[in-house]
Amino acid sequence: MSEAGGGRGCGSPVPQRAPWSLVAATAALCLVSATSVWTAGAAPMSREEKQKLGNQVLEMFDHAYGNYMEHAYPADELMPLTCRGRVRGQEPSRGDVDDALGKFSLTLIDSLDTLVVLNKTKEFEDAVRKVLRDVNLDNDVVVSVFETNIRVLGGLLGGHSLAIMLKEKGEYMQWYNDELLQMAKQLGYKLLPAFNTTSGLPYPRINLKFGIRKPEARTGTETDTCTACAGTLILEFAALSRFTGATIFEEYARKALDFLWEKRQRSSNLVGVTINIHTGDWVRKDSGVGAGIDSYYEYLLKAYVLLGDDSFLERFNTHYDAIMRYISQPPLLLDVHIHKPMLNARTWMDALLAFFPGLQVLKGDIRPAIETHEMLYQVIKKHNFLPEAFTTDFRVHWAQHPLRPEFAESTYFLYKATGDPYYLEVGKTLIENLNKYARVPCGFAAMKDVRTGSHEDRMDSFFLAEMFKYLYLLFADKEDIIFDIEDYIFTTEAHLLPLWLSTTNQSISKKNITSEYTELDDSNFDWTCPNTQILFPNDPLYAQSIREPLKNVVDKSCPRGIIRVEESFRSGAKPPLRARDFMATNPEHLEILKKMGAASSIDAEDGLRFMQEMIELSSQQQKEQQLPPRAVQIVSHPFFGRVVLTAGPAQFGLDLSKHKETRGFVASSKPYNGCSELTNPEAVMGKIALIQRGQCMFAEKARNIQNAGAIGGIVIDDNEGSSSDTAPLFQMAGDGKDTDDIKIPMLFLFSKEGSIILDAIREYEEVEVLLSDKAKDRDPEMENEEQPSENDSQNQSAEQMTSISQEVDLVDQESPEESSLNSHPESLSPADTDNAASVSPSEQNSNPTENHETTSLDGECTDLDNQLQEQSETEEDSNPNVSWGEKVQPIDSILADWNEDIEAFEMMEKDEL
């Protein structure tokens, strides 16, 4: 595509008011010329190997798409573990995640243009016919305006764009008469009532049938929306206007973007995460490039590329300057406060920022793109996938991974811009990890926990819309694609819109309000496509030299803390006091605390940072008492280790993190509750016993099956319909007595996960599982029994999984507001009762990105801060005159002393607004 250039010419400026057809042509040339340059850091990949990997991507797509069509269609998404469709209202609510589902065959629409990119034109024609025949856009369901726009409206427009292209070629789609465009127009009008606000910012949700505010709509009372939600409309809405001639869509999207620009924080030129749609007040005042803001920046730059409106580029460049000034701390991208941009708002990063290196390629800023991408790749190499969030010292902050495509997107764009074969090897790693760890008989399953390798019963539509598209294009040569990809621009959902729209139906007034609110620095605006000689200045090892210092950033070093401290000492200033280093008995520390908030603005910022760290430290210390989740991996036919279930640990028995995993066949105990001496000891002897929860203590169950000769135990929840998808994990407590006599491992499964094992027993009788702290690589011998490329074997596994899934009948017993994204363990009381596992609504509905379990990516990384802490502890321990009570002051007591200061800081923040 024509995005990698990031400007208007190749090395020489194009006149600022040049016809956009010329701009589009020169932009396409820029990308082609960029691919001629590659670094010598990696050996070039042969044409044969690239073709082999491309074919592997095609097979993977067939596996995912085929299983969706066979087992889920016309449902919105496939549930790959239970091999059935996810239908809104028929499964336990997952909270906001379900707002993408509108009973409009989401995955099929999201996959339309992917079929054409992958040269599956016959399948595309069949899919379009199915959409026109089966999809209903008039359902009584509340959906996300943002998700419906990027996935459904974008999918319809992308499908229409390629349908008319194929029709012009004369072989396929000869019957097509803009039917997808008419559906897109119908959907566009259904979304317009969301914009009925004084600000022009849309409501975050709308009822497809009843719109906004009507009693039957069940929506319209919201006051807040995210910046990305309101700022990621212009490409789809403008394309709809340009295709149809109905200008109202582009006008509404422009008005929303104009309002966000006006409300940016003027001194920092940053925007917050969430905004009040009625007043324009920022609700969340932190700013970054990840979740909540990401595609707002993306659409400013891409709107310039697609529409040729200079004001979009000027706004993007103004924001980009602020991002690089405050948020970018290479290789990291850290959120800051919009009016205190020198103060970090949090100490972790989310996975959605992985798109940003690709956007920097479009901008033409290659060096930081290479740095951030390499840092992310090192995290992936450690955990196979990018966790949803991780800290600045590379600890897992939030362990889920829903098969997000953003990293693959940036990998593709970096390869297109550099031609460096290193990025082909990165793509190869992504393919291998997907097949090895996410592939299941009925598709690809999201990772519930990257640390254990356990799966989640979801395969989001964006996986087919984006992941396979970027991976295929990464390995494809120009002749492998049946149309010129350079004539199109990718939306944030990777849907394709033609660049010729820039000269079609241009009836929108292009009043430039940008300069009314900021003094523009022309030197900040690059009107030319970056020249490859500038990107790689006469040095074939340029990109490698940027990556090399980051090779061990995760495994062996924690450079940020070390660099900061060393720089501070070199400058003669002492580093700021960190919460982890604080000692209540240290007079110097107490003196520093007194200065915070009183001496200067710098001291005030140090104080606010210290308080934030202290709160996080307190939360982390509480969670350190909890055990991480475990994994139950089904290794027998037809699963072959591909299905990994999230399991809760026990506070007694064999610790799987310290001992070798336990492998064996499973058998149900009699009595099933395991609360008395087993009557079938011969059945569980040497096997892993299955027990139902309830009627006695966990430890008592463990002793009974151990006495019967079991080598391990799995307790299955008796609450029908419970699932790790919608409930926080918990750990099994002992019985208040000495449990050292229990030597076998014990794990807990919710009802849904337990049913997968029980149904497998009914179907196959012999089921073997692996109990471990983390899913293990599959047995090579088993892999040979079922080759992924053998369609017959896949179909057989799919049919077997279908027969299992038909017997699984989940009952929706969850509160509609419960979120599946809450994944921290909940410790149980000694008694194994229903009340023992109860979780308060506030705990279940808490923000998953703020209630987390922080786990080190590895045990080797010890930064200077930790070394100083250890030194301080050693000095304290050597002092016999200091009692334990004098050495440690309770965290709650420290925080209580700061309450008034926290309120003062909050008041100061309001005053600045």
C-alpha cells in the first residue's frame, strides 16, 4: 500500500496544492523504492521459502475461516474450544467485549477483502452472496459505534472496493451491482443518530433497530467516550460519502475530529483517553498511543493520505511532535498526564501500541519505529505472544492475548519500508507460534494467559480481517496478488479503500481550523516522501545497529533504571526516591518526603510519582501472596496438546512450578465429590482423578484420591455454566490443618472447562492430560500423527470436536455487567462452599488493566534499583538494635499521611484545566 512513504514525493517536494492523483502516484513509488534497500544483518530469504510461508498462511486462514463457516456461521464469531458460534445473549456476558457483536455475521463481513487479498476470489463471490442473502442490519441489539464502524461498515466498504475491481477485470462478480455499498449506506444511516450531541462527538453505543434514547433502545444515557472511539470514523464515513455522493457522513466525522482537536490540551498538544461527549471535558487525563487513543492518531495521518486535506497532516504532525517529546522514551512509549506531560501516568504499556511503529513508518520516522518494534519482539520471544500489558521493567501486567494483529501490521510495514529480511524472520516466528500454541482443532484460540499457555474460547473477527492479511502480504511478491495493493489504503481494521476516492465527490468544505488554534512550525511538516538514502545513510547495517542494543533488553538487562540512575549521578543530582526503596527508619528518606509537594514543581511531580508507585506497590504486595494460574493440557487424540485449559492452583500439594509436570489419563472418582473413601480405587490408580466441587474441604478430597493411588486431581466446579472467560480465577485453600501429607498436584477447573474434559471422555473414553505451570510443546510423535497441512485429518478432528461441543450446554448465570477480562486469582476460604468462591460485584467489574497480577518475565533481570534495595536490607539486618517493627512502617499508614496531599494535587489539576 502507499502508506510507507508518509508524504508527497520521493526525495523532492511536490507542490503543496498538487493534484491528489499525482500525490497518490508518487506515494506508491516511494514505497516501491524503499523496498530496494535492505540491511545486511540478516541473510536474504529465498523465493521458495517465502512461497512456502505464504502457502502456510493460506492454509492457516483456511483452517480458521473454514471452521467458522462450518461450525459458527451465521453467528458473529467462532468459539474454537467448544466448536460452535458465539451468539449475543446465548453466552455469559463478557461486558464491553460483546458490544462488537450485532447478530450480523461479523466474522464473515470482516473477512471479505481478506479473501481477495489471499486470491480466494471464488470464495469471495460466495461470501458476498451469503452476506446479501443472510445478513440483517436491523436487529434489536446495542452495539459499539466504534467497532461497528471499523469492522462492519469498513468490511462492507472494503468488500465493495474489491468487488468493483474484480468486476472491471471481467472474470468474477459480473452480476454485482453495488449491493454491498447499499448495505453500507443503510448501516451508515443507522449510526448517524449517535452523533446527536451538542459537541458532535458520537455516543459510544447505539441500538441498530431503535437508535438512541428511546426506551426500547436501552442506550443513550452514556456521557463519556474514548478518543479513539470518536476519532476513528473519518476514513469509513468519508469513503461512504465519496462512494455514494451523500456528504452527511463525511461531515459528521469531520465535525467529531474538529471537536477533539479543539479540546486538546494546548500547552502539551496531547489528548486524553476519555472525554465527556456533552461538555468536552476530559474524563481521563492520561495520554499515550495505546488503548483509547491509538487509532485517532492513525486516522489523522491516513485521512491526509486518502483525502488530501492538509489540515489533517498539520494536526497529526503537531500531535506527533508532542508524542516524541513526552511519551516516547525509546524503546518505550509511556502514558503521561496531558497537563503534566513530564510526569508518567502509569508504569506499564498495553499491547495495542504495537501498531505505532507501523504508523511511524508512514510518517517516515524509521529509527524509533525499529527500536520499539524490536523491544516488542523481544517480549514476544520470551512469551510466544505479546501480553495485553507489561511493565517498564518487562514484567507481565495483564497476561491475556486475544491474537491481536498490531505487531504483525508493524512488521509488514517495516519490511516494506526497509526490505530488511530480518522482518521476514520475525513474521516466520509469528506463524510458528500461532500454529504451535494457538491452533486448536476448530480454529485458533486466544490465549487466556501467556505465562501458562492456557486458551480462551474466542477467535475474534479481527484475527481473520487483519492477521492473515498482513502475514500473507509480508511474504507475497507483487505478482502473487491479483491487484495492485499500492492503489489502496488500509483502515485500522485493515480494510482496503481505493486512493482514487480523493478526487471523487469532493463537495466537503475544507476549512482549515488547525492554524486558528496553534502557531505552526513549518519545519515540523515534511511534505515529501522520505528518501531511502536519508533513512539508511550509506550504511547497510543501519537497522541492525539500531536493533542490536535491544537484543537482551528483556532477558538480561533492565536498562531504564540503570541509565536513569547513572545519568543522575553523573549530573551530580540524586535520583528521585522510589517507593520500592523507601524505608520509614531512614532519616534522609523522611526528609525527602517532607520536601515533596512543597519546595518546587519538580518536587511536586516527584511526590505525585511516589504516591502512585506506593499505591501500586501496596497492590502488588497483596497480590504476591496469590499463586499464578496453572494449565491443564489435553495431549491425547484428537487434541494433541492443542487445547490448554486455564486452571486454578492449590495452596497445598505438589507445587507444579517447582517440580516436573504430571501427566496421566483421567478417571472420575466414585463418589464423584471425593468426600469419602473411594469405591473405585482400581479406576483412579495411577491416573489423574476428576472430582466435583462441594460438600467437603478441598484438602479432604485430595487425601481421599491420594489414598486411592491417584497421581493428581482436578476439581471441577459444580456451578453449571461457570467459566474462566467470565469469572476471576481463584486458588484452593487448605483446611486449616497441616497439609504436608498431600503430595499430589491439585488443580481447579470451572464448569465450562471441566465439561470439555468430561465430554472428551464420553467421546473417546481414554483422555490423557498434562498438569503443569505452563503449557508444554507438543509431542513430535503426536504432531506426526496429525499434520496441519493434511485437510482430511483436520476435517476429522473438526467433526470430532463438533460432536463434543454439541453436548456442552452453558447456562447464562452471570451478571450482564461482568467482564471476562478480569483475570486475577481469588483465594478461597478453607470451606469448599459456593460462598467461599463468591466475588463482590465491584471486584468482578473492576478495570482489568488496573486490577492485575504482575509477574516477572524472567528471574535473571535485576536492575540497579533492586540492587540498592538488597543493599539497604542487608545493612538493616546487620543492625541488632533495630527491631522488625521499627524497620517496616505499614503501607496503609504511609498512604493515610498523604491523603491531603493527593487531594491538593487533584485540585491543582482542576485549576489548570
